[in-house]
Amino acid sequence: MVRFSKLPFRHLVSLYSTHITHTPMILAREFSRSELGRRSDFSTSTFERGTFWLNEVPHHLYAPEARKKRRRLVRGSLIAQFAANDAKIFADASELIFPHVDGIDLNLGCPQKWAYQEKIGSYLLRQPDQVRDLIRAARDRTGWSFPISIKIRIDPNLKCTQQLVESGASHISVHGRTRHQASTLPVDVPGIRFAVECAKGQVPVVANGDAWSAGESAAIRKKTGVQGVMSARGLLANPALFDGYERTPMQAVSTFIRLCSEYGFPFPLFQRHLGFMLEGSFTRVERGYFNSLTSFAGVVDYLEERGVDMPTVGDVWTPTPHLDSSGGEGI
Ligand SMILES: Cc1cc2nc3c(=O)[nH]c(=O)nc-3n(C[C@H](O)[C@H](O)[C@H](O)COP(=O)(O)O)c2cc1C
């Protein structure tokens, strides 16, 4: 998410069963062009991925006890998302970032006017041949086993959707709205299911749109037949969504504060994130007061007054077993 899915937030959601996280959309041209662009657009830490139990057999085949014996601990994944329309530039950016991430995603869903005019984002939904070339160019650089995925929107032009599914991407995320539809409109479930049918079980498909709880995610999965569910606004409002929490637990709030202080985070973004997470527990007056605060210390004092316990050192870094443990890094 542009502005929002930066390191502290990705680290936070990975502590609450979000298996795959994405960077905000990065413009491949700027990223490949300058060291400064890279520094401002991307930073990571080997701590930011969670660890999860992966069932090695389908749910319906074994009893719960047998399933437990056939599962293994895996590390979560970090995907860098780019906007690009030039194969060489996309390949350059991919080559620079691929040692630091577990996959690269090409954004074909951004509906904003400026992006469409630049012929990136949702403009590419109707250019499947160009998308195929972009994916191939990146794969030539990163190696063919490295995941290069695409994020698309549904499109009344079903032929294009089908061609995108067959464009060589390692997996596909499908936002169930067209590029003209606002996020307030309901998600088109048959539209997502069409992509799943085109994929014929050969390319994993992830459904995106209106996953506001773990229950809703399971229902979307059942209705569409996808292999995964992606949430954007739901996770902003409740970073513990995929762990089954109905609303942001206070421990997530204190953990986020700790992560922001450890990694460093601009105050306006810190305040916006907390505003999203606490939206449901503020009255209108409290929200107004919270938004008027102007410093980290002011926010922390206010939340402490409201009973949020601040974590001690170590709480954030060791809640789940991590597979490796070197410090933060940036490129
Ligand atoms: C603040 C914000 C930033 C977003 N940034 C991106 C982005 O960088 N890349 C992307 O593919 N989609 C982006 N999106 C779109 C979401 O990924 C998602 O497709 C859309 O919000 C619908 O999912 P939701 O109903 O779970 O929010 C963004 C959405 C929001 C609200």
C-alpha cells in the first residue's frame, strides 16, 4: 500500500499470521535510476518476516492430529511491488531488489489517472503481450525459479484477463473490481472466480477486496476457489485480522509503537496508522484530540493514559521463532 505498507507495519502484521507482505508500489524507473530513490523507497530487516506452520496436506484429507504431524515451520515472504512498462527498466529494478526479497510483483491494478497516462498500472490490463515481455525480462535477470507475480483487476474484456493469467506470472492477485469501480462498491466474486478457472490450478490465484475479518477471508476463499486472500484496508484497520481478532488488540498498538521507535518512522505516518487501528475505539472528540497531537511522546502519553501498556525491549523481536537473526538492512 502506497505510503502505508512500510517496514514497521509489515513487521507488525507478520506477527499476526499475515504470511505474505508487500512493499508499497515502487516506480521501477526511479528505483533503478538512483541510490537516493532506492533508499527512500525501500528498507527491510531479516526480522520482518513471521514464521508459520505450513500444512503439507490438504485440510480435508487428514484428521487434525495427523495434519499436525505433516506440517513444517516456514518463513513468511516479502514481495516488492513495482510499477513499470519498460522491460529493461523492470528487469534492472528487479535485479537490484531481488537479493533482499522473496518475490517481485508487477502492479497492473493502479487506477489513478496519472498512472494510466504514464501507461503503467491498470493501463497494462489490456496489454497482455507487453506484460508477458516484462515478466520474461525480469525472470531472465532473477533466474526462472524466482517468483514474479502480477496484481490485476477484473476487466469486462475477459480475453485480456485470460491472457494475463497465462502471461507467465508465478501467481496472480485479483482485485475484484474494474479500474472504473470505487472501493465502496461490492467485490465481483464471479469475476475473481473466472480468473481461477482460467488458471486451471496451474497458477495460484489470490483474491483481493473487502476482506475485513478472518471469517470473511475464509468465505471469499470458499466462494472463489482461490489459494490465498489479500487485505489492504482491513489490515490497516486491524493488523491482527488474519489471526482471527475482530478488532485491533491493544498489544498490536503497543508493538507497533515499539517497532516504529526501533526502526524509525515519520510522525505523520505513525499517527495515521494508529488512527486507522484505533478508529473503532475512539469517540469523535477523542479522534479530534488524537489527530491534534504533534509528537511521538504526546501520542504515547495519551495512549498510556488510555491503558495501553508499552512493551519492553525484546517483546517485539521474539514473539514467534525466527529462522535467521541478522539486523536491519537497506539498499
Ligand atoms: C492506502 C492504500 C494504498 C494502496 N496502495 C496500493 C499499492 O501500492 N499497490 C497496489 O497494488 N494496490 C494498492 N492499493 C489497493 C489495495 O491493494 C487493494 O487492491 C484495494 O484497497 C482493495 O482491497 P481492500 O478491499 O482489502 O482494501 C492501496 C489501497 C489503499 C487503501
